[in-house]
Amino acid sequence: MNLIVIYGPPASGKLAVARELSRITGYGLFHNHLTIELLRPIVSETDPEYLKLRDRYRRELIDIAARKGLKGVIFTYAYGGTRGEDQLLKSLQKIVSKYKGKTHFVRLQCTIGELRRRVVYAGRGAYGKMADVKSLDAELHSRNVFAEVPFAGSFSIDNTRMLPSVVASRIRSHPGL
């Protein structure tokens, strides 16, 4: 199985690109907010159990996909360069490699001005996504959302002025993916 991790700052177009990539590859789409929304009504994000459960579900779902021999899964992720995030991503890599699969990291980048423009798009409130400039600015100042995953090579794309379909085509045609 191929696991493609599409990561980048909030409003960088991860889900839009992932949807297009899923459409042209036939890979399953695992949008990271699905696990967040699953837990929110039951476990507060401030509860110590929240992160453990969220990451456990993510690992288990990737394990099931790899074990069942899916062709591929696209996972979206708002990476911030923390130790816990690195541990999760490394554990996903380990799961996929256990089943003879490969993990590929794709980093989306765009200008802060473009992020501010995109964050207020209608529909971003779905899945509890950030939907205002003030929250985006707070996130940009509190987390290293422009960080590159340090333990694996990433295919980086500046999609400031690119349609999701074009970005998805570039990802699909990248050597090794």
C-alpha cells in the first residue's frame, strides 16, 4: 500500500488536493478531521485521553488499510513540528512498511496572504475546520506549521496560485509516487 501524507498549514488546500488525488488515483481518502470530529462530542480536546484516542484511531485505520492490501490511502495532516506529531507519523510509516508498503510525504506551501484569503472560504466550517483569520494568525504564531517533516524526504509544492487538480496531477506524476 502507498500512504501519501499531505501536510501543510491550515487553509493550504490539503483536503481539496487530497480529494482530487483520490479521484485520479482511486486511493482512499482519510481526512484527519474525521477522527477529530469523531471524538469532539465525547472527549474534550483538553482531556488527556483525547490525543491518545485520536492517534490510536489513526494508527488502527491505517493498519487496517495496509493489512487489507488497499492500493493506497491519502492522509491529510496539519503538521506543526512537534515530537508527538513526529511519533505519530513515524508509527504510520512503520505500520505501512510492515505490510511492504511505502509512505510518501507531500508538503503544501502557500503565502500567508493566500492562507488568510482561503481560511474564510465557505465550507471550511465543515469538520470543525478553522474558518477565520484571527484563529489562523494565532495558529501561525503558536505552531511551526511551515515545518518540513525532518525524518523523511518531502515533495514540496507551492500551491499559492495552483488549482487543486493541477497540484494533484503533479503529485501523481512525481517519481516514486
